[in-house]
Amino acid sequence: MSEPKTPTPTPAGDTYKGWVFKWTNYIKGYQRRWFVLSNGLLSYYRTQAEMGHTCRGTINLATANITVDDACNFVISNGGAQTYHLKASCEVERQRWITALELAKAKAARMQAESDDSGDDFPPSSAPVAPGQGGGSHNSEVQSALRTLGSKVEDLSTCNDLISKHGSALQRSLSELDSLRLTGEAGEKIRQVTERATLFRITSNAMINACRDFLALAQGHSKRWQKALQAEREQRVRLEETLEQLAKQHNHLERAFRGAAQSNASADSKSAAGPGKGEASDEDDDNEFFDAMEEAPEFITVPADPQFHKRSSSNVSGFNTEMCSDDQSLNEEPLAMNQESPSQELVPLKKRRTRIPDKPNYSLNLWSIMKNCIGKELSKIPMPVNFNEPISMLQRLSEDLEYHELLDKAAKCQSSLEQMCYVAAFSVSSYSTTVYRTGKPFNPLLGETYELDRRRESGYRSLCEQVSHHPPAAAHHVISDRGWTLRQEITVASKFRGKYLSIMPLGTIHAIFEKSNNHYTWKKVTTTVHNIIVGKLWIDQSGEIDVVNHTTGDRCHLKFAPYSYFSRDVARKVTGVVMDKDGKAHYVLSGTWDEKMEFSRVMQSSRGGENGTEGKQKTVYQTLKAREVWRRNPLPESAETTYYFTALALTLNEFEEGVAPTDSRRRPDQRLMEEGRWDEANAEKQRLEEKQRIARREREREAANQRTSSQSEEAVDEDSLTDPSLKNAPHDSYQALWFEGCKDEITGEQVHIYKGGYWEAKERGSWECCPDIF
């Protein structure tokens, strides 16, 4: 197979750079590295970001040998200890690198030869120039200019001798004519010629003297120029050596720090902070999933899922016709917050609080409570408030709206694929508050509600209600003036396994946009709380999310990588691909669920890369430069003493006038815990649970009285008396107040949909319909 012809690369500034696979060892094989060819030197780094501080290796091409193994492999060796076995992504790319390397090698050899030739003109004490630095080239140019100037002045001197000789001969001839004593007119002409010849001789001598002075001055200055240039060269060499030493010291300190962090993580049984995001070896990180290039597209490798990736590659023509027209606005960041509303809509109703009482230091024997509860659901374990945070599950559910501006931006998108990026980022952002939040929220009482009215500040209103207690389920409905609606019903299933606690949220989240009528759905991933019995609690999120646009068929498949002590991936990593209904990839998402998410537009995708760790075939996406779509807000000061609440969470339990009597802000045990009165909070919690248990039994009796079967009646009574939980019996006739049960048209699930009336009741101040639960 003949090698395809490729144009000779002529990058700006004689620089050529890009990703090349480098052989590391027999365990890791080829790893992708960032190579830079500049000034006759070939250097490589693990990532582009390392170019500013840490170079992993450099070869001087002036003395290097370049050999080609096969269609994609080539070897560069300097004949000593440095040998790079490299592999390009394709034959065309390999040929580009070979061409660029050969040109750079020829130029470096020529520059070194000129530097060696010009070295004889310098004093013996002059320090040699570092190879490939180009210093000898500058001295050679100076010496060449001086030699040319000297030869020209010598030519002028020769001409001066000729002029003097011919001028003297002319003077003699004129003197002979003057001695002939010619007539007056002829004598006058001869005198004029003699005077002019004399002036010419004087001017010529002055010109020659000025040239001799210029040559002497240039020769005198050239010595000073050579000394100054040599001093600059020596200083540059010293600075380069110092910089190299600093880089080595920085790399050594970085490795030492990473090693210490990993050893501390091992000693602390992988505590809440998780492992460090660095690696102890410069060959460890082969997962540059989202390092975007500035001059050229990047190749990104992700595992392919045959369920969601139906097309093996995307053509460039399709990208030019579709992406440039529909999705151009995403990389240009044209979106802004809606400023068309009147200015008074942006003024908050009140100043929100920024502090809550500090968490008191209570000790508790956890094992005495947990040892008999292994294998049971968390909802069936009588938990004291010592394990809680002063906030209810309804309020935690409302915290999903902390990054509501992502949905505001999504509502303004013209392209559904662009909109999908913001919706997917919103689905990830809800987990950012959980990284340090190891406390358990209060289980809501049946009929408990929570409203979050931020219409003036942010344009949305949120309402949550505990609609069921068997299983425990909360319905949530949000309406925004900026063109979107969010609704969800979450049921939490949990299992305690001794060392860890798994929390599995069940239910579907819906996001509907008015302008485009796009309807998105997704589910939450599993939350795992580690080190329940021994060690420091820490939380991990793992699983997969499929964000689906049921209007257009677009889909985003997000993967939350579980933490593994032996994994080289960054902790809490999230990756995803946005695809249209035909399975063609358009955007790649990457980041961490506790920090930020980035997106990059796909230029081209191809299958057939290396197999992944799970045996799946990988897909390589060629993308544009990554851009940030979401970043976590910083925590308030002294967050460690206030349950690691965010700025929004600090305001959720702030008491407000006019809310419903069933609102979580009015819950007494939760309020007592927030104030630090935990003993009173525990007693109040038991009172509320018993009050709810009595109300549940009364409903069961009413349901039992309507039945004619004594067997069913006995079953209800037996279940009522023996079940210590707070769950509704199967025959409980409870109906939610603000939500009604129905079958969801999109998912087919039995859900509760907001039926209206709450905000109208709040305006009237009419809460007679609310039950007495507190």
C-alpha cells in the first residue's frame, strides 16, 4: 500500500506540535503525549498545561537519527540513552511528523555547523552556545557583515589609489600645458580645468579618509558587540540551566506531595476528600479526556455504548452543514440572563440570612444503634437527630435549583442539541452539594410541604409535598417566568451494609421548555456513604444518567465513574456524549460532579480504536477547544461548622411569614436542632412520629370499617400494631393535598402532578384545608 502524499507542514514560527502515542513500558504500552518541535528540539509533555512548567524529555535533532518502522510507527534516537518509540494516529499524520522532523534536523545541523565555523573568530575564553539555541547563527551573521564591509572598504581604497594616480598624471599634463604660454583664452580654460582637478583630488582624499575612519570605528565597535553578545548568550544559558533546575525541583516536590497525599488517603481509609487528582508517575495519566488544543482539533477517546452509538463515524460535510448553522452559538457563548423584565423583578423581597448557629459537638455511639439494623431500609431505623442536618428532604430536593441559571440559558437556546448540553450540566450540578454533606436530612412527615419562592430574585417558584409514606415519596414542581418547568417525584430506597450505606433515588425528573416544547427526562444516580462504622464519612456518586429529549429524540449519556483506589482517573469524574436521534455525536461533556463541567463540539468521530478496560471498543472524538458550561459556587466562610451548607441552603430554613402551616420551616424538632438544642429536638421528634403514627392508624380504621371482610380487618389491625415504622398501610386512604396521582404520559409511571391552588391559597392566606401535622 503506497503511502499517501501529504503537504509539508509549515507551522508558524518553525514550530510543529500535536498528540503522538509514545511507548512507555510493557505494562502501559503506548500512552498519548503532547510533543512540541521547535528550534531543532523535540520535547514532550503529558498535557498541554505542562508546557509552562514541566518538560518530560527533549532530543536535539541535529545529532538524532529518524527511522520509520511501519505505516504509523517511527523511532527517534540520539545514539545515546534517549530513544523515543512513537506511533501516530494514522499514516498521514506520521508522514507529517516525519517531514517536519527531517526539515528541523537539516536546519539544526546547518545552524550547528555555522556556529562551529564562527567559533574560531571568538576569544578562547568565550563559552560555547548550547546546541540548537541559534546563538552561533547570530554571531555568524555579524562576522559575515563585518567581512563584507571590510572588503567594500578595501575596494574603495583601491579606487582611491587609482584616483590619486590618475589625478597626479592629470596635474602634470595641465602643468605642461600651462608652460606652453598659450593665448589668453586658452590659458584661462586650462586654469579652470586645473582648479577643478584640484577640487576633485581634495574631495576624493576626504572621501577615502572618511571610509578609513568608518572602518576603524566599525572594527572597534565589533569587538564590543562580540563581547556584549557573548555575555547575553552566557546569561541565557545560565537562565536556561536555572529554569531547568527549578522545573526538576518543582516536579520532585509535586511527586513528593502526591505520594504523601496518597499515603494519607490510604491511612485514613479513603476519607471524604477522596484521593488526590494527581499521579505519582509522569507516565500514569493517560486520560486526557478533555485537554483541548488551540491550533488544531483534539482526539478524545471514550468507551462506545452500542445502545446509544448507532453510527460508527460522522462525516465532515454533515458537520459543516448542520453544526455550523444550528449550534454555532454554543462555542461563542451568546447567551445571557434575561434582562428584558422590569428592573423591580430583580430586586429581592428581603435580605436573606448568611449564617446559622454552629453545629454543637455531641458524641454518640453509632454502633449501638446500627448493629441490629444491617440489611434494613434506612427509613425503618429510628434515627436520632445527631445524624441529621437541620434541613428536611423536601428542602434538600429544592437545593437542586441552586444552578437554575443553567435552565434559564437552556430556555434561550435555538438548537435542541445546544440546549441538551445545559440540561445535562444541570443534572450533574445537583450533586455538587453532596461532597461534604454527610448528615441525613429529616424524613418529611406525611403531608409536610416546602415552598421556595424566588420569583423576584430568580424568576421561579418551587413547591414540594410529601405525598406518600409507604413508600416515602416527595413530589416537586417548579415553574419559572423564564420559560421552563421542572417537576419530579423522588422515592428513596436505601440499604445499610455495615461499611457503607447505599441510597437509590427512584423516580423521573422532567424539564419542559415552553418556547421549543422540548421535554427532557432523566433519573438520579446512586449515592454511597462510606465508612459508616469506622473512619471518616465520605460520599461517592456512581451510575449512569440518560437525559432524553422526547420531542426531538436527542440523547445525552452521562457516566459517573465510581471511586477506585487503584484507578488513574480523577476522582468524581463525569463524562458524556450528546447525540441526535440517529446516534450521531455532536458534543462531548467532561468534568467532575463536585467542581465543574465542560463541553466541546465534535468535529469527527471514528470507531476501531483501542479496547477499553471493560473490553468495549472505544470511540475517538475529534473536537474543538473545550469551554466551561458549569462551575460549583464556593462554600461560605466557616462552612465546616455549619454542616457545609451552601449559600442557598443557609436560607432554606429561614422562617418566613405567610407560608403554609405544614411548611418545613414550622417543624419544631428541626428548628430545635438548628438552634443547637438537640436533646429537646430528639424528644420533639419522638412526639411528632407518635402523632403521625396515631393519625395513620385512624385512617386505617376508617378504611377497615368500609370493608366487609373480617379477615382484611384483622390483617390491617395486626399490621398496624406490629409495624413500628411510620409508613402507611396498604389500605391507607390518604390523598395528597396539592398534588394528584396519575399515570405519566411520557414514562408510564404512576406519579403525582401539581394540581394547583397553593399559591392562590397563600395570596388569600387561607390554609383551612391543611392538616395539623406538627
